[in-house]
Amino acid sequence: MVGAIVGDVIGSIYQFEGLKIKNFDLFTGFNEMTDDSILTMAIFSALEQCEGNEAKLSTIAAKEMIRFYTKYPNLMGGYGGLFVDWVYRSLKKYRIQPAYNSYGNGAAMRVSSVAYFAKSLKHCKELSRKVTEITHNHPKGIKGAEATSVAIYMALHGKSREEIKNYVERHYYQLDKSCDEIRKTYQFEPSCQKTVPQSLQAFFESTDYEDAIRTTISLGGDADTMGAITGAVAEAYYGMPKWIEAKMLKCLDSHSKVIVQRMILKREGIKNKGSKAISIEKEKSSNSKYKRKDKGDGSI
Ligand SMILES: [Mg+2]
């Protein structure tokens, strides 16, 4: 989750650049948090409030996203148009409006905290669905968030890159293109299905946290969102370099800093407890739910 915010802050200045190189400045003095960071914080805040009793998680996550949006309405790059519309309709009617069938990559960019609150892989998938289906209820949106959450959860609990990749390939996406191949033709893509597999591939080819961020941004896509997705998995797998975390904190306002400090405490708490061995083989993917007819009527 902190790794997602770092990836977003680094990617913020490259989000419409279509960068194709790895040798770029991580921090320039113009880096800022964008919607990826803010909504990651909103989901984290909802999970904190619901820890131990998740009956109202979906409602609280929706309320927190609206609350964070109204506190930070003018971020670099803006928010997704359908999300903004959903926020204003909800505010106007004093009631959370129904989900808008999105498969946009916003589902994956904001979900990382669920892996830190989950008690099992199955629980991780349940939490992922609860915080996603409030807006991104298209099967491809649910799938993109779950693939991201599961990769983070497995990384956090000591699974190897190979094990994570095999699981993702078995249950979510075919990962048959290398980053060098993707880079040749890839461009800005707002959907889960054209962002999450590429972001995960960048992690699978990386050598450390910094290299993961450089690799994903060098693919030339939605840089801040890919930074958030890849960064979240890379943080769980490699840990976060202190100097990068410190540089990111300097880009935040005081309110956000407090939330990120709480995320750091949560992360360190899990590290100190030690990751538990998880049996991924016994847990069936809920991916069968995605097999229902996809009429391609989702929205970004
Ligand atoms: Mg963004």
C-alpha cells in the first residue's frame, strides 16, 4: 500500500508521457500524489474502521472514497469521469449510488491495503471484492482488483515470484509477453485487463523495488496507476527502500502523511509477526465467477 503511493507519486509526472526508457528521474520536485494514492488511502481507512467486523465494509469504503474525493478534488491528472459522476450523484441524493459496471484500472490501483488486512488468501479475495464492487462491478474490474490483491498477499507471505506468476496465470491472466515485447507497442490503457497483466509482468521481471517501478513506467502506459499496481506488489515482495519512502513523504500534505504513517505501522506490524505459510493450492480461485457471459458492456 505504501509501495502503491510511492509508485503513484513517481509516475505522476509521467502519466501522459508514454515513457519508453528506464533511466528517468524518480523525483523531480514536481511529483505529487494523484487519485491512485488518495483512493488507496480511502480504502485503507475503511479497512481500519472495519477490522474485525466487515459487514459494512462496502458502504464504509464507498463513503470514504467520497470523503477523500471531496477533500482532494483537484489532483494532478484528475479522477476517472465515471467515478466523479458517481460521487456527485451520491452527494446530490444523500445516498451511495449503485456501482457503474466499470472495468477501469482504478479497481486495481486502490486495492492494495486488503492484502495487509486479510487473514487468508480466501479472505483477501473477499475483501478485494467488497471494496471493488461498489463501483467496478464488471467481472473484469473485480478480476483486476483480485489479481492485484492476491499477488500482494502472496508476496507478503513469502511466496516466490514463480509461485505468484503461476497462480496469476492459472487464475487470472496469460502472461506470455516480456516487458521488451510489451514496450514496443504498448500505450496508455485505462482498463484493468490491459493494465494489470502488464504491471504484474513488470514486477516479475524486476530485480528490486526501484527497478520494478522503473520497468513498469518504461512500458509507456498509465504511468502512475501502473506504478501503484507494480509498486504495491514490489513493496510486499522486496520491502521498501527507506530513502525512496522518505522522498515520497516529502511530496505529501500533512493529512496524507499521517495516513501513510499508519500504513507503515500496519506493514511493520505484519513484518514483525512474521508471514505465515499459506497454502494456495487448497484455495480455489473465485475466478469462476468471471466466467459469466461478458457482453463487453462495461465502462472504464
Ligand atoms: Mg492517477
